[in-house]
Amino acid sequence: MSQKASDRERLFNLGVDKYFTKPFSQSDLLDCIQNNLVCEDKLAGNKKKLYNMASVPITFNVPSMYKILLVEDNLVNQEVAISMLAKKGHTVVIANNGEEAVALYRKDAYDFILMDVQMPVMNGYEATENIREIEKNNGQHTPIIGLAANAMKGDREKCIEAGMDDYLSKPVGMNELFTVLETVQKAVADKSAEGKPLVNLTTLLENLEGDTDSLESILEKYEARAMQQMKEIEMYVDNGDVTHIVMPAHTLKGQCMHVEMHTVVALAGQVEALAKENKFQELKALMPSLQSELTLGLQALVVARMELLKEKVA
């Protein structure tokens, strides 16, 4: 942008961290992006990189409002829970039994699931096991908190064994509920940040026998190709053309395997499978997650490329 005396103040007031006056060099831009991908650890008082070439940790953003699936067959319990959650601004979707819960989970994403353990049709333990099986394919992990009346010794262990993240006995108080939500969310965030990189170039570089020039050449084309596949998928979804979704989803899955975007691989694979089975609504429900995860992965890949360039120059 051309510079005016008031530009700097106006942009900073709007929350812009950095701006350039034209013309600017590519190296200036790369340095700026790299510097702004460093977060300050306020508690430890030091700085750490969010990204590096070999291992890019997932950052966990805490939403101010949750979308919660409440699985509960008792109408009074439903009303009490909705009242507590709505007072904090959260959105609640009701499932009257475990079978409904599994069906709703297939169609949409939730920040939390509150799961009654004793219900008709399908109980909470079975529903949780079904949801965890689905997650093996979509790469997600939705926190599930078990709810049990007449709590008995061993109930919590049974909930954890079924795949739940925590457990509460009924009746549930508001403070107790939100304390558990916060605790579980932090535990899930910490686990996600530990060992699931968004991208990893180590294996690809090894397959290229350490040829960084070839790696750089591949990465130069990677983003455009991945975005092209994503645009094709979106176009066919918008047109309701299920049969033509299979090929771009399969191609995107294959591309992302090379840079180990594991979550995108899982989601693209699920989209491909659902397209083959002509399950359009379930496929469509996965699109926001696929779009979001691919965006995060490609951002991480940009940073990994910058690290690669810096290593070559050094």
C-alpha cells in the first residue's frame, strides 16, 4: 500500500500487526510471516515456535460458546440441562437415545457430548463405542462426558472404558458441569498438542534421499494442487453431484499422505467413502471440517517451506 501519515496509526488501531509500503521484497514478507508465527508463552516468560519443518503442533482455540449434543431420554432432565447451558450462551441439540446420538454425530460436529448412560434403544456406553469407531476414520475426537443417576462404584471406570472422557453423577450442578467441561477440554487440547503434527516433511525428504531442491519443487506446486482438488469437491457438493466427488477426494487424500496431513487424509478418505455409498447429507456435513483442516495444514506447509529455505541459505 502507498504510505500516508495516518496509515500506521489507523491500521494498528484496527488490530493489524504489521504492514508494508510498496514495493516490498519477498524476503521482507517471509521474515514478517515467520516473526508473527511465534507466540509468547506468558506463564513461562519465554517464546516458542508454533511451527517447524519436521513437526508442526496443533494449536487449540477455546471457543467462547459450545455446541453441545445432549443425549438424554428424560424430558425434565433435558429441560434442566438446556436451561443451565443456555444461560451461558451454549447451543444444545437433543438426542433421546444413543441411536439418535450416533445418527446426529454422523451429520454434524459438536464441541461436547453429554451422554446419559442408561437409555432405551441404545445405551450411552454403546453409543460412545459407536462414535469412537466413526472417529477412527474421520480423525476427530469429540469429548464425551457420561451422566449416570444412582451412581455406583465402578461407574466412572465403566464410562472411561467405553471411550468417554469423564463422568458426572446426577443430579448435575451448574458449577460441577462447567468445571468438568473446562477440565476435559484442557485435557483434550493438551493431548492434541503433544503428538499430532499438522504436517511432517521428514518422511518425504527421506524418500527423496535428502534432495531439498526436489522437495522445494514439489512444495511449490503442492498448495495450488491441493486447493484445486478442494475446489472441485466443493463445486460438486454445491451441485449435489455425488458421483464426481470420489476422484478429487481420492486425489486430495493421496496428496496429503505425502506431507502427513493425517487429519485431512482421514477426512478426505471419509468423504470419498461416503460419495461411493451415495450418502450425500453425511458427506456434506463433513465439508466444514475438511475445509478448516486443509487450511490449517496448508498454512503449516508455508511455514515448513520457509524453514527449508532458511536451512538452504544458512
